[in-house]
Amino acid sequence: MSVDSRRNGRAALAFHTLFMIFLLAPLVVVILVAFTPEGYLSYPTHGFSLRWFREILARPDFIKAFYQSLNLGLVSATLATVLSIPAALALARFRFTGREFLNGLFLSPLMIPHIVLGVAFLRFFSQIGIGGTFASLVFAHVVIIMPYTLRLVLAAVMGLDRETERAAISLGASPWTGFRRITLPQILPGVAGGWMLAFITSFDELTMTVFVASPGNTTLPVKMYNYIEQTIDPLLASVSTVIIVLTVAFMLVLDRFYGLDRVLSGKG
Amino acid sequence: MSEMTLESRMAGRSRPSVRSRSLAWIPFWLTGPAAVFFLVLLGMPLLMTLVLSFYTFDYTAGISETLTLSNYTDVLFDGYFHEIFLRTYEISLITTLCCVVLGAPEAYIIYRMRRPWRSICLLITLGPLLISVVVRTLGWVLLIGGNGLLSQFMQALGLAGTRGFSLMYTQTGVVIAMVHVLVPFMVISVWASLRKVDLSTGDAALSLGAKPFTVLRRVIFPQVLPGVLSGSLIIFALTASYFATPSIIGGRRLKVVATSVYDEYLSTMNWPLGASISIVLLVLNVVIVMSYSRWVERRFRRTLGEG
């Protein structure tokens, strides 16, 4: 490895190598096991087979859960972004009564454990009679992902130069045109970064969703969790491999687009 | 916190000079949809859970709306729950310490790397945060489970008996997997502080004759301490309420707070008791986060005052 050996000593590189192995080992093992030709979990695997990937296609319940996760992620990330943009504009540009309260309210889901949100939503949705519906999943997901979209959109709005928009409006553009033609294009990277972080957070969410999902409306993580509770076989490994590959592709796009460290420092 | 004060300062500066009555309503129109959404969909569920935690539960009659404190006296004074809460916070503490010991040096090592390796290693470190926790935990089940690689490895070294061994359903197993899930948060948190550090201060100390380890301890570490402290808080708070990993690796034999909430709701169906456990968890979480932040703030104000 051509890492900077002048500054990182031998001990540091040894530590680094072990750390990388620690991080990657569970993912690599999952991928290796997925290619087993055996009917049970075994490794090191003797031989190579796509048998368990074909098995996924024979499981409509997994396919359905995958599409439901995808839909849920798309709808809730979009809704969260649409709610975040005006809220971020107001929070960044106006000083008004209740501003601090609203800011705290919108970020509060970061402080509340997902398990608590899960039981709270379970009670609420079943009381108002929409328990287990797709709409209830969307509502719950928007609440937990909006802090992410709001933070990134807010950061984008704060870094904005307002002069061009003011100029446009003073030249007779309506505020809406000013927003659409001047402000929105400028904050678009932040909006897109927030949307993507929100999407992947929704797509992965288990703890809260496990309480809100129903057999008819389930997500892929919940489906996998329930399956693990029953049995662990190579099918889980092949489904996981598909998730890993898709996530890595998504991650590379996100990194190109916005910078992974910038996006994720907003995740804590 | 600092983010918020910065925002309000910016907001103050960019305050519109026009003070017409219609303009004053603009921020309320803009935040209105999100505010209504949150008050209804976050406020109501939490409030209803708070109320639910005072309801009475009977195994034959189910939930009745008679108010009682017995759920809370159960959670707060029963040895069974003490054990679960103690175990949860013990796991959180050990996980946090491991993340500090592993994550902080790793962030520093990656930070000192040259161009292509630096971003590649950062990507490898942070990437797992985006991969489903179920997938990552499954990986650990395969590694540390009954016939897992770790067991085979130890057998090959002659360290384990012929029957092999498993870390499933043990606290060690849960901690290992939790560290794997959460250590990226420490790296990113320390990384954020490192970006503000002037590494030439270290060079200066070196050139003045300090040993490399002394430089690390006296020059670099104090500068990244804020990152270590905020990373620790995130990790501690997340571990204390984590569900997926303790549930899959710890199972029913090693209950933590989150899995006991799950069991009360979905197995025992004693929702009021489950609700009171989650309210206690929520309150503890908020108290820990608040008092820790206050402690850190005070500490740094004092240090800065002395400096």
C-alpha cells in the first residue's frame, strides 16, 4: 500500500489494517456465504453457485418487501424534502416567535430512541384506525428522516448569497419566481444530498418500522428480521448481498454528488 | 447548540427591512405544514404513549383505562428491570469505550494518509453506516456463531475445544457487533475536529524535541477531544436504545431495554408496561444527553477561560 509511511508509522498501519479487516469481515463473509452451493450455511464454501440468488426470485414475499421499501423510501424522502425546504427558508431567513421551538421540534426525532417512536406510532395509528397501512408507514418515516433533510437544506440556505434573489425581485420577479429560478437551483445540491440521506435512512430503518409494519405492508429490513427470528439460511446471505451491492452503488453516487463525510456528519 | 446560535445570528442579520403585516406571517406559512405534521404525528403519539403507561393491564381483560402507577413501580423497583437497565448501560459504556479506543486513532491515521488512499479509506469506514443494520448483524452471526469462522480459527489454533465455541447470546458478542455498527460515528466525529486542527502544531512540537507519542498525547489529542466527546455521546445514546443487534445476537437470553419493550408489546401484549419502560428509557436518554452536553460545555468554557 502506498500510504504515507513517512507520517504513519508501522504500528499505525498495522492498526489500520486490523481496523479495515474488522469493518469489512462481516460484509465479506455474508457475500461469500451467498455463493454457496449447499442447502445450509457453510464456509469456507466448496464450490460456487448462484443457487441462492435464483432462490430470491422464487420468493415473491421478499421481492414485494423490497419494492415496498423502495416505494416507502421514495415517497417519504420526497415528502420530507418538500416539507423541509420552506421550513428551512423560514428558519434561516426570519426571526419570529416560536422559531427556536420549531427548530427544536423538527430536530427532536434525533433525540428520541426509535424504539420509543415505534411503540408511540403503533398506539397512535391503531387508535385512529390506520394501523398497518402504507400511509402510516410514510407518516412515521417522514418524522424520523425529516431532521436529516432539514439539516442539509438549512446548511445550503445559510451558505447562500441572497443578493441575486433580491436583485431578481427588485427587477420585478415574483417571490415564487425568485425562489424557483434563483434560490432553488443554488440549494439543489443540499436538497439532493438531504433527499438521498433520507431515502437510505428510510430504506434501512428497522427498529421503528417493526412496530408499524403489518404482514401486508412490510419492508425489507422487517421481512429479514422476522426471517432471522425463525431460521438463518443462505437465502438471507444472498438477499443481503444484493442489498450490499445496491447500497455501495448508491453510496458512490452520493459521495460523488455531495461528499460522504459531509452528508454523514449530519447523521449523528 | 453552536449551530443554533449561528443560525439565529444569521437570521438576525438577514432580517427583512420591510415590516409590513403580511410579511410577518410568511415564516408561519412556510413552517406551518411541517409544524402541523410534527405536532400531530410526533406530539400526539408520544402523549398517547405517556397516557397509556398509566393504564391498567390484565392478562384476561386486556388494557383498561383505570389509571395506576403500578407500571412505573414495576419498572423502577423490580430487580428484573434493574438487571435489564444495568446490563443495557453496561453494554453502552463498554461499546462507547471500545469505539473511542478504535475510532479515534483510526480517524487520525486516515487523516494523515495521502490523496487517493485517504478518501478510499474514509469511504470504507463510513460506508457501512449506509448498509442495513440487519445485514451487518447477520455478518456477525456468521462470524461468531456456533460453527462460525472465529470458532474455526480458534480451533485451528488449538485455543478452542473440538466442539468449537459461540459468542451468540453473550454480552461480548453483542458488544463486538455494536462496536462494528457504531464505530463509524466516532471516526466521523473525530474527523470533523481534525479538520479544524492545524497539524503543523504537531510538527512544531516534534522539531522542538518532543517524542511522537508525547505529541499525540499533549498536542493532537487535546485538540480532537471535542470530537471524541461528542462522538461518545452519540454512540452511548444510540447503544442504550439499540434494538436490532442486541435482539439478533443477544436474543431472549440477554435482554436489553429495547428488546424488553419489544417483548412487552408484541409477545406479552402488556402495552402499558411496555409504554412505561419506553417512557423511562426516553427520560433517561434525554437526561443523560442534556447533563453530558452541559458538563462538556462547562468543561470547555473553563479550559478556554484559563487559556
